[in-house]
Amino acid sequence: MNILIVEDEELTARKLQRLVLEVEPTAFILAILTSIEDTVAWLQAHPAPDLILLDIELADGQSFEIFNHITVQSPVIFTTAYDEFALKAFKVNSIDYLLKPIKAEELSRALNKLNYLKETFLKEPSEIQLSIKKLLSNMATTSAPVYRERFLIKQGQKMFSLTTKEIAYFYTRNKMSFAKSFEGRDYLVDYTLDEIFGELNPRHFFRLNRQVIASANAIEKVHLYFNSKLKIQLTPAFDEEAIVGREKASDFKTWLGE
């Protein structure tokens, strides 16, 4: 199986590549791309891969934009830290939608679904009806998500547990991730923000932008900003501007309880 990976975080891309080869040892990774522009150019210049693993939030926009530029002829598995794009994903070529951090069993199920669908469309009409019923039944039995309640923090030779209730926000700096406690302390966390957000309860945490994931209890004030953006005042104070983009402003206000 020839697979194209589109992921703009280098560490996440490497982890995903290792996970693919672990689950599907015969897979061949054609390329790892990081932007909408590069993906459109690559797909125009190469034969369609058997599968595209496509991150939704890329540095130059949401990857749905790719489908506005070209006709994508490959099935797609979306990989994302956000759960609000599921419906939009299934309006294009998506066969599955995996939340980060992606687990081996979830990726294996998605690849099995792809193979199952390929086999289905080679069957007789009566067999197809039975196969579709089985697929819908399998999709209806997905279990409820389990969210992380604590993170293991390492400080020198010491380790301790920091609960999500103690965390005001997560942020990234110099390609490292940190947790800021409500007491104002900063702790290094050994995960990317994509991985962290994928394990948090979305009722309690919101990803303001690519740099910050905030607890609802850390939102002190919300200010209107230019171009329909929002400027968020956090507590404890964040030493950079925390801006919610125009595309996510409405979702943020809904999440906050508008």
C-alpha cells in the first residue's frame, strides 16, 4: 500500500510514519508533506496514492482547502487534534477520522475498514447490502472516549502527578510543550500539543491556536480583536498574546457558553 502523509509537525509526522509501518509493515511511505500548497503540487505531479493520511490544521490553513484546488482521487484518513471537523471530513474522501494522539489499534481499524470497503465494491449487489449493514453496525458500536485526568511531570530526579484540574493552560515554546498550573508554575510536558489536546476533555479545554490550549477556568476576559478575531486574557497571565482566529471564534464562544 502506497501512503502519502500530510503533517506539519515534524515529531508527529515521524511518530505517525513509525506507527503506519508497525501496523502495516508492507506499506510504503511515498512522501511526508507539510502544507496545502505542497500537497496540491505533489498530487498534481504524481499518480494517486492508495491512501492519504491528512492532518486538518496545517501551517497555511485547513487541509479541506486541498479539495477546492484539485480532484483528490485517493481515500483519506484525517488525523487531527480537533473533533469538531468530523462531519466536514466525511463530506470529502474520508474513510475515517482519527483523533491525536493516534493509537495503533485505531489506525489498524481504519486500514481494515479501507480494505473492507475495497472488497465490498467488488461483490455482487446482494453481498454489498449485507456488507454495508455490517459496516454500519460496527460504526454504531464505537465506545465513549476516555480522557486523561493527570500528567506525569519529571523534574530532575523527581517525578510527580499533575492533574488536569490543576492546569490552567498548555503552551508551546521552542518546539517544547509546557503546562502552566493555576499556581503559576511551568512544567515541561513530554508530548506535542496535538497529542495533549487529543487526550483532554473538550468540555474543559479549548485549543485557542497552535500555541495554546486553555482550561475554561483560566479564561479571565475575552476581548474583540481586529478581523473578527478574539484576544484572550488568561490567568495566570500568559506572556504572549493568546489570539483565537476568525475561523474558530464562533466555536470558542459556543464552548465558553454564549
